[in-house]
Amino acid sequence: MGVRYLGAEVQRMEDPRLLAGHGRYVDDITMEGMLHAAFLRAPMAHAKIRSIDSSRATELLGVHRVITHADLGAKYSHRMNQLYPAPVIEQDKTQYPLAKDEVCYVGETVAVVVADSRAIAEDALALIEVDYEALPAVVNIRTALDDDAPLAHADLSSNLMGKMRSSFGDIEDSFEKADHVFSAAFMQHRGGCHSMETRGVIARDDPWGDGLTLWTSAQSPYLIRRALATWLDESEERVRVIAPDVGGGFGPKAGFYPEEIAISLAARIMKCPVKWIEDRREHFVSTTTQRDQHWDLEVACTAEGKILGLRGKVTHENGAYVPYGILLPNSSLTPLPGAYSIPAIDVSVDIVFTNTVPNSPVRGAGRPCGIYAVERMVQVVSRELGIDPAEVRRRNYVRSDQMPYETGAKLRGGAPCIYDSGDYEALLEKALDLSDYNSFKERQAAARAEGRYLGIGVSSCIEDTGMGPYEGTTVRVESSGKVAVRTGAASQGQGHHTMIAMIVAGNLGVKPEDILFESADTAKFSHGIGTIGSRVAANVGPSAHDAASQVREKALKLAAEVLEASEADLDIEDGLVRVNGAPDLSISLGELAVKLTPMSAMRVPTGFDPVLEATSFDGSSGAPIACGSNVAEVEVDPGTGEVKVLRYSVAHDCGVMINPMVVHGQIVGGVVHGIGNALFERMIYDDQGQPLTMNYGEYLLPLASEMPRVDVTHMETPSPLNSLGVKGAGEGGTIPAAAAIVAAIENALEEFSVEIDYYPVDPQYLTELIDKGKVQAAE
Amino acid sequence: MADTRDIEVTVNGESHAANVETRTSLGDFLRHGLGLTGTHMGCEHGVCGACTVMVDGEAVRSCLMLAVQTNGHEVTTVEGLAEDDGTLSPLQEAFWKHHGLQCGFCTPGMLTSLTAFLRDNPDPSERDVREAISGNICRCTGYQGIVDAALDVAKTMQKGS
């Protein structure tokens, strides 16, 4: 036997149909008698609703119904459920599926129109008259906790949602014995989801048949099933949630949205299927985003640059509601101390409400922010002490001989954060080699002689991946010999089908193309968790491996009986069990499957359970910690503030790679997302909470023309925490990117003493910093 | 009553007569009128390029063109790129080989844009290819696999010619 496909660059099995235009995304699904919905959304960031008059809209030809909160009745008059309750949430606010009497961000759902077509439903929106009483809005997190700040909700006592703290080691002692203490304050801004497929939902309610079925563009169908069933006060068995092909997720599709309830109720009220497809403008104002964090930190270090402690305060923007508990601030703190052995840390977070779209993770969640913070402080130490950035890192890394290394921080769920394996310094050296770091100064000097400004930036990261508890897999051989494989995990393009088919096929002895893969349908697998936090490979991988092993064992045992051979002499190849040395003696997996799924009055062989199948929930026994080092080389035009990324080098370690091609794609895509965060993506609100960036002319995403070629090299340090040795790879490209880019820009502009305290670093901001530096130099 | 027109349009070699609302975009007509859901609507304001199709061979954003404007014209969608027997085109094959897609949502627009581009620019540089798809946004791949696929096809075409 063998895991023959593990580690092979197998071309993805999902691709041919996607390339031919035969994907099946939510908006591609149509149903007999289906109606279409559009949402009326709040035009103000904070207002009381005095009245809603939908009579004119209802009269429009083709409109079937306009539904508001008042139309839902007492049974459906409550707020949405908190998916992740936590003691630190001092003031919890979830929204109503349709606003009751107050709206708290531009884009909040107020009414839903159901019509013959989406176009007619959108026409009708303009005919709904809502009488709003404008209320003051809070937008700026730096002033949101001031005594005179407007409140994000009329009934809050303050805008403080809650407080968190990550504290370990003797922080006072660290700062007392330090040779140096340096400080830095900076704002971090991460943009929104911007999956190329927007959100979308179809609901069909059949009370005498299948119950309520939802097709939704989502990362966590089981979470939606539970949340919806709980909200409706119905059995989970009567709610089925299917995520078909999903056109990108990146975090914001992992939650539960008001539209999913409202469209379900619309289908129930209308007694027919109802479809809603978010348009891009709605995506900007209603799909959760990540946005602002302000960090104010002090670092204590020795004269040699060994970091002894890190302390400070963070203000985290929560947005108007709490759809996702404290996941973001929590995952911002967990990565401290990054890849470094820092004995003491004390960082606290104030989580504040603003009248903006609610917050959710975007690729990496809080990890890119936490890592950026650590990397910035390492950069400060490097700059202040005049030690090369790479050398400061070498002096501070957690060493491979310290593994497993317990940082002192706590993971989500309270378990200690333990770095399981890795060689951070070796990884850095690989990244430095790949980027020709040692010859950069020559390149820089040559360019400078031509009047060009080149800079280089280094950044390292760790990433806690593979979060539990499990993501199970069922493997079943059917009569044809094909192998049905089912899991709960939804794919948004990560190539799960290929990855799981490789694992099962290699282990069971069939061809990957004989795998019939189904996922993300709550009716087809008992329970799944979700595709978030780079967790699928490290959870489905082991469960698929284990389930396939169990099926293989059962097949061999049965074949041994049928063929009257010893199990030890049997092998399975291309779906055929053969006896070694007796080429004529064989039986197919399909025939074995039939023996265990007989027709009436036949018997199952003694000693065997029916059906040639197994289900496993084997996963990772902790969080496998992936790691990476990146080097960015940029050119800055000090006249215009334009930043070009010339080269980008990544050394990454996500343990054993199941399919290196897929890992490569995840890393490169992740880096480009991170470069977008560093240079382009900015969701801007005015001081009244009106969003100002509402299309792709105003909100900039990374384009092919601006992106560098990303060079990637790997180390494969197996994780001891699961049977395959794998670690997650989905976010390791994004997490360190902003720090590398920002450091490179500063390096390019050293003569202007530019210190960047905000990203995305747009040309206007950068030219202001350059001008400031010039003025200071002149003085 | 909605304002409608009768149109005749050839899509992927097949002619269609339809009565369409004048305000219906070409993209919506292809998707919902003809059931050709391979064309994807990503932004509906002409920036993301997911909805790109070819009209008389030229790459066009089907969200910015009205269905009535295609009266008497020929449209090619992603469904029309493969051979009749389902054999993928060289560009589709190259996307597969170079991992040029992940979620697959931008892919139809990338394929149609690059099909038109490579026909007119058989020997492009990497910079040319990157400029050619600068009107197509991909959130998953970081573009590298897409660029490699296009360059690979161009190289193969050069060898073949």
C-alpha cells in the first residue's frame, strides 16, 4: 500500500468543468416558480426608523410582496443569535434580520422586496418610503471611547464592546532590566472580502416534504444550519444547507447573515423558492469586513537586540454589531510573540463599536495584524540599534531545539499556544538566498546612482492552523467500484476535491478519478465545522486518510476470506484486490462492496458489518504551527509616492505538502492579498459613517499589472500533531506580507527618515511623509 | 409595460431569436435568457472583467453591453471555447496545467479576454500578458498561474507556426 499521490503535483479534478463554464454557483441554480428578492438598506449610518410605507412598491407590476420587520410577526421578531458567546463581551449587539426601529450602519437590511425578477425588485426599492430620524454616528475608533463620543446604538452605555488581554511572563522585570525601551504607534487597516462571487442565497421551504433548504455561498454550512434552526426554533433535521460552488470566501462568508434568515422567511411567506444575489454595491456595505486597529506598543531589549518584553494597548474596530464574537481581537493577540522567543508580553485590547459594517475575519483574521505588530517592533529595534533586520531576527527566533515551544499565549478555546515544529532561522536563510538579500546593497547603490530608490524588507511569521475539533470524512465503496467520499467542509477554491481524492485513492488503492466527491451539504454528512483558519488540510486530511485505511482493512479482510488467501499476501491496485504471486486470483472492491450490501434474503458474511464504508473524525491533536519568512524588494518614486514591488520571495513551511501545486497557489494568492492590504485596499467612511469607496474604481484591488512574480520555496517540517504531518497553508502568504512591504518602503526612503504608521500606504500619504522628512532634514 | 425588442443573435455558433427588455444587459440575457451560466457577473460596473465575452471576436464586458446591441452579431462565451466534443482549448488546458484557477469565478472572463488577446498578440512578453488581464480581477491566484498559462500557450503556438 502507499500514499502514492501524497506530495505529487496532481492537476486539480475540479478544474475541467470550471474551465468549460459548467460550475454551479448559487446564481446558476434556477427552480420552478422561483421569485427574486432585493433588499432595501439603510442610507444613514445611524437613525431611528419612524415609519415605513411600502404601499407604492407593492403596487408595482411584478412585485409580489414587500416584507419589513413588522410583517414577520411575534415568532420572528427577535435579534439574531450570538454564534460565539464569550464572557469578555460586555455589551452584545446582534442585528434583526430586518431592522426594527433603529439602523446602525449604512447597508443594514430594512425591507425585502419579492418580485418576478431581480430588476423589478430593485425598481420597487425606490418606491419604499422610510421616515428616518438621523442620529449622530461614531466612526473613528481613536475617539469612540471619549466621554462625548456619539453612541453607536441608542441604548449603549458606552462604545466599549469588551476588553481582552494577553499577558504572560514578568513584564515589569523585562522592562526594568532592559538596556533599551523603544515605542511605536501605528494604525492597521485591512479591507473587505471581495471574493469575485458576491454572496447569494436561494431558500425553498417545503413544510410537508424536505423542510427548509438553503443554497448559500458560504464557508460554514453547518454553522448556518444550526444558527438558522436555533433562530427559527426548529429542528436542525428540518433545515438543510448546501454550499454549491463558491466563488471565493476569504473569511466573510464564514458567518451567518441577516439575508439568510430574511430569504428563508420570504420563501416561507411566499410558499415558493426565493433567490437573492448580492450586487457589488451591496457587498461593499453589507458583507462583513475587517478594517481598523490602532496599536501603541513598547518593546524592551538588550543592547544586542534581544527582545525581552512587549507591552501596550490596542483599539479594535468592531463595527456596529457582533456577528462573530471576539474572534478577531482574539486572533490578533494569539500570534504574539510571533516567531520569536519573547519571555514577557502584556497587550490589552479595547473592542469598540462604530456605525460601520460589522467586523469579521478576512484572510488570516487577526493574525496579519498581530504579526505586523511584532514585526514592526522588531524593525524598530533593528533601526534604533543599527542591526541588520535579518540579524535581529536571528537573535530572537524560537530555535528548533526549543520545540515544542510554549509561548505563554492562549489559543481560541483557552488551550496554550505551543509551536509544534519548525526551523525559523533556516527558513529565513532560504528566503534571504531566494531574494539575493546579500547582494541587495549593491543593487540599491546602483539604482541610487540612477536616481532610483530601492528598498528591501524582511518579515517572518508563524500561523496557528488546523483549529479543532475535527472535520470528518466518510469513505464508501459502491457496487461499481467507485468510491463515494463525503465531508462537511465547503470549498471556495482550495482544491479540496483533489486533495482528498489523492489521500483516499492512494490509501485505498484506486485511481483519483474513481473518487466521487461530495461536500458542504448538511444532508449528506452528519456534522462539519467550516473552512476557516487554514484548518481543512490538517483536519480532513487525517480523517480521509483514516477512513480510507479502515475501508482498506475491511476490504482486505473480506477479500482474504473470499479468495482463501492470507491478508498479508493481498494488495489493492486500481480497485482490484490481488493475491501476490497468483495473478489470476483477484476480486474487485466493487464486488466486495456488493457482498456487504446484499439484496433481500441474502446474508452479510459473518464477522462483518454491513456496507464497505468507514467514517473518521481523526484530526489534529492541537494547532499545527506553520511558519514563513518573506523578503520584499520595492522601488519608490519619492516624487509621486508610487511603490512598485519588484521582487517578492517567500520561504514557507506548512509541514508535509499534500499537493505542492495547490500549496503554491495558496501562498502566491495569499501574498497578493497581503500586498493589497499593504498598498491598495482601503474602505473609507466619512465622519458621518457614509462609505466613500463603493466600487472598484474607488476601492483598489491588486491587479496583474501591479503584482510582482512571487518566488516561493518550501521546507517540510512535519507536524507531530496529525497522522499526515500536515499544517495549514491558506493564510501563510497573507500574514507577513504587509510588514515586509512597509519595511521595504522605509528602507527605500531612509534618507527621508520616513516612518510609516499606517497601511495601506497610498501615494498621497507617502508623499506627505517624504515631504515631512525633507522639511525636517532642512531644519 | 416593459420596453422590449426582438433580436437575433448567434451565440457559440447557434442562432437565437429572442424578445428582450431593452434594459437587459448582455450578461443577464446570456445567463438567464439562454441559461449560459458560465459567464459570471462579478461587479456589474465594468471593472472586474468576470463577465467578459467575445462579440464578433472582440473581448467585451457583458455587464456594460445591452442584449439588444448584439442584434445581428456573434457572441462567444466560455461555453464556446472548447471543441464540440468537449476537448478543452489549448488555453483552457494551460490554465489547468498551471493552476490558473482556484474558485473558478473569474476564470471565464480570463479565458475569453486572453483568447482574444493571444489571437492578436501571438508572441507576448510577461508584461504584455499582465497588462492584457489588468481589467480582470482575480482574488484567489495572485495571477501567476494565469500569466504562466498564457505564456505557455503563446510559446506552443509559436513553435507550431
